[in-house]
Amino acid sequence: MSEINKTPREIVSELDQYIIGQNDAKRSVAVALRNRYRRMQLEESMQQEATPKNILMIGPTGVGKTEIARRLARIVKAPFVKVEATKFTEVGYVGRDVESMVRDLVENAITIVEKQQYSQVYSKALKRANKRLVKVLVPGIKREQKKSGNPYDQMMNIFNQTQQAEPQEELTEEIKVNRKTILEQLEKGMLDSREVTIEIEEPKKSMPMMNNGLEQMGIDLNDTLGALTPTKKIQRTVTVKEAQELLVKEEQAKLVNEADIHTAAIKLAESSGIIFIDEIDKITSKSQQNSGEVSREGVQRDILPIVEGSQVNTKYGAIQTDHVLFIASGAFSFSKPSDLIPELQGRFPIRVELDDLTAEDFVRILTEPNNALIQQYIDLIGTENVKVIFTQEAIEKLAKIAFDVNRETDNIGARRLHTILEKLLEDLLFEAPDMQMGEITITEAYVDEKLASIAQNKDLSRYIL
């Protein structure tokens, strides 16, 4: 099971490192996650009955709704998918069907399980890859294979070129000694920058999904066509280090069982998957502009069975959505949660309202989280040997400008800080490479000079900030 045994307090503490405020929302998702761990401790018959309590987050854009869900999935290493409700269409119209969110979740789970299983066979794959690489770096004496006079054998050889056995080679004592020396150098990384030409399998080219009907049945044309197309070998000239990585991936793929990966991924998605449905307020009937559009209520009715718990076909097998955790979010500026169809409302029993961000919150967002915005810009400009220092007054002024612009124009939450910082440091980001080295202090006066006139002019701030 992928979920780590963390208490709600520990989960909130980890979320606090990246997200400022919104304590009610953090507590709700932490409890929902802990309930999954609790469910796994129950008897099997009770496990089936204890379904997750889905969450509806209500709040303006840029206050941390998506970030809470995304960070939550990272903390517990769970499969996670974020989808916009507006991208879906009701049955009978051209567009992505709602079941595609579950198929995307399974794809995410496949990536997680694949990574886990590949890491388990890494050392064995590395030995095999090094053995192949040594053969390329110190080739043996090739023996000519006798060609069969049988026309049938010759015809089969044409079709099975990719599966032909490696040509036999003769090894002299000198070649054996050289290979042993090269292997030792390879393992110590002494040959990493040397160039080598290797033969690897050609990666399968992926085509966009053309037929929505096939996608709904869980059929992937890429897989079907790929199975019919023989594997080709291609030559690539790369460094020894890159060659080693390419060959290790090939060997890892041979050492793991694909069917086991698919089964484990389906189980992982069923028990630990998190689907985040954003902009759910945009599919209420209140948001509908004219009757000619795709029915918003129709999309809600299509989402309903998935949230309730149903079986969805994927190319890896069928998945039950009964225990997938759904987190929906929306600003609900022009509508309210009660505008959703009653059945769907009932499937999101936990409602959390997220607060608007204050100027004090903006100060904390700029400075407190891991890899905070201010620190990102200091490090970016630092790569040009220019040291940037922000005074506390400058940071407070930036926060106040962001808060005022949000209040007077559209409230886009913390995203406003990205725009304001980019505008503030525009000249410095442009000039930094030519400065070579130096120290720049960003003061309150500097912020005023660059931004105050724009922030005070409503027409200008609407377009620039």
C-alpha cells in the first residue's frame, strides 16, 4: 500500500511547509487521508462499506485549493489527477468523456508502480547493461554465421531479424583481459564522457487518440498497432554515461513483469487514488449561457456514477472507483453549491470554505514556504553572480500592492504575486548577465519607483499587474 501511516497532525504540518493559511481545508484533507489508513485496518467486509468522504472546496482562485490536493498526493505518494470539469462533455457530443479522468489516474498509478519495480531490479539491470556495454567497447572476433539454403528459413529470417540471436564471437585471452579492465573502469565512472555507438530498440511512436469510442472501451490504438509492428533496432552515438542509462532502462523492462505492474497499479489507483475536479461550479445550470450549448447538467449526471462508485474499463483492466477520493473545487462566484444536482451534492459531504488571502498572508507566502517566491528569484539572479537582498519593508510593500490590486480589479489570489515580482525585477533580470557580479538591495523606495504609479492607476494595473 502506498499511503504512509501519518497522523492528521503530521500531514497538516507537511502541508504548512508549502501552503500558507487555509487550516480548515488542510484539516479536512488530512482527516480524509487518515480515514483511508483506518479503513485498511478494518475487516474485509467492513472495508467495502467504509467509502471515502469526498470534499468540496469553495473559494476564489489562487488561494491554494489545487496546491493542497497536489501536495497531499505527493506526501503519501498516491496516484493523483487534476481535471477541469469544463473539459468534459455529456454523452453524445464530441469531446472527452468523463471516464477519461479514471483512465488518467490509472496511467499515473502505472508510472508510480513502474518506478518502484524498476528500482528493485536496478542493480541487476546495471550489471547486464555494463556487460552489453563492455562488449561494444571491446568487441570480440565475429564469426560468420552459416546461411541456410532452405528458402523457408531464409524467408523466416527476414521476418525475424529483430529476434535473431547475437552473432557468435571468438574471445582471445587479450580481449578477456581488456574487457575485465574496461568493466572496472566503467564501474568507477572513468569512461563516462567517452563516446560510444550502441544498438537499442527504437522507441514506439505514440499517436493521438483519434477515436473517442475506442477510448471509452479502454482500447488504445497505439498498443494495438505497436503489437503488430516488429521491434526495430536503431544505432545511437552517445556518451558512455548516457549509453549506460539507455541500456539499464531496456534491461529493467526485461526484468519486470508487465502484467504484475498493471495489476498492482489498478489496486493502487482503487485504494489510494485522488481525483481533483477543478471548476466544478462552471458546470452548474446557472453558468449556462444559451440552450444550444452542451448541457452542463448532463455533464454532472455523467460524473455522478463515477463519484458514486462504478467500474471503468481501461487498457490495463477494469477499475472500481468506490474508494477513490474525489476532491472538487470551485469559486462559486456566480452560483452556489446548491446549484449542483442534488445527487452530486450528496456525494461531496465535506464542505470547506477557503479564506481570501490578506496582505499578511502575502508576506508569509513570499518568505515562509519551502522554495518561497522571493528565494526563487534570489537564486535565479544569483546564477549570474548578482546577490539580491530584499528588505522586510520592501516585502511588506509588495504584499500590500498585491492585496490592493486584487481588491480593486479581479481577485486572483497568490498568483498576483508572480506578476508583481516579475514586473518589479524586469530590469534586473534583463541587466544581470552584463553586471557580472555585485549586490542589489530591493528597498521599499525601489518597489515604489517600479510599481506604485502602476498600482494606483486602475486602468494600468488592470492590464499590467
